[in-house]
Amino acid sequence: GNSVTQMEGPVTLSEEAFLTINCTYTATGYPSLFWYVQYPGEGLQLLLKATKADDKGSNKGFEATYRKETTSFHLEKGSVQVSDSAVYFCALSKLTDKLIFGTGTRLQVFP
Amino acid sequence: EAGVAQSPRYKIIEKRQSVAFWCNPISGHATLYWYQQILGQGPKLLIQFQNNGVVDDSQLPKDRFSAERLKGVDSTLKIQPAKLEDSAVYLCASSRQEAIYFGEGSWLTVV
């Protein structure tokens, strides 16, 4: 079946450090891939997405590239801020089908 | 554009009581989802509607959970009777053309 695996957290970084959160997936066919972010006490917000191989999604300084050869969609940011502290979820879907989420990775950024 | 609206935001009930959550999706979005997010886990799909028809309810515990989407717009998710393990955030989402948007969630605590 389709599934998403994320690196376990928490990821703890100092402000302005480089961020990578690993995500790999298992799916038949060609899913769309997403990163969602959840700030404390809030719902999920779409951060970025990619719909086909080699696409790069980007938003608010975050980037992720759809790598079909490694079935990965790692999230990166060159310089994190305290305000980036949140839980990040990798997810996949097929067309307009349901989203399948990873377990989430908590990011804590300290000044 | 208004987002996905959910109510109530917070609810505390005793086990064996009932509770209902309401969702109003983004205008024009035909697909509506209810997800359950248990603390420390990724969201899990409970039920997916296309207009007022059910597309997927395979993970809905039908002995205690029910959901409806009358007239293909608003939706209600009901739990009766509630168990301790139902304590979670219930997220409503709606979608059009692969982009899925979430509400802020309804936080349920069963004591």
C-alpha cells in the first residue's frame, strides 16, 4: 500500500542553521507529494507541493524536490528562524484522492 | 477567500457521552474529508465525501462514528458513545484540483 516515512524528531537547531527533514514514500504510480506545517494550537497548512518527478516545490524559503529514483521528498531551508518552530508533515496523494501522512517531525529552533 | 470553518474548537466530554462536530468547506469545493489526529501521530482519514456521496469510509469506526454531508456542502461528524481513545483533533478539509485545505480542527478530550 501507499505510505510515507519521515525522520523522527525532534529536530533542534539554532537560528540561521540549515534544515533538512527527510521524507521517503512508497506508492504505486505517480503520486503528488506535499509538505504541511502545523503550528502550536493550529490546523494543518499546506507549505509546498510537487506533482511530478523532478518538480521543486518552494514557499517561505522552504524547498523540496520530487526524486522518483530515490522515492524521496526531503524538506530543506537554508536559514531557519525561531518562527519556523512547528511540526512538519510529509504526505502523498493520488489525483484528488485522500492524503496519506507521515508521523510528523517536530522542529524546535532556538535563538 | 474564506477557509474551512469548524466548530466547536474545543470539547471535553465524559466517556459514553456523545459529541458532534460541524464543518463548512471552502465554497465550491466538492470533496470534503474528516481526519482524526491523535497526539504525536499524523492525521488519519476517517471519511471522504464527493458532493454528498461517500467515497471512502474504510477507516471509520462505524459502530460509534457517523458522518453526513447533506446537500453536498456542510458536514457533521458524530461520535456516540465516546471512548477515551477518541481523544484527538478532528480535522475537516476540502479540496479542488489536488490542493487540500484544512480547518483549524476540533480538539476533543474524553475523560
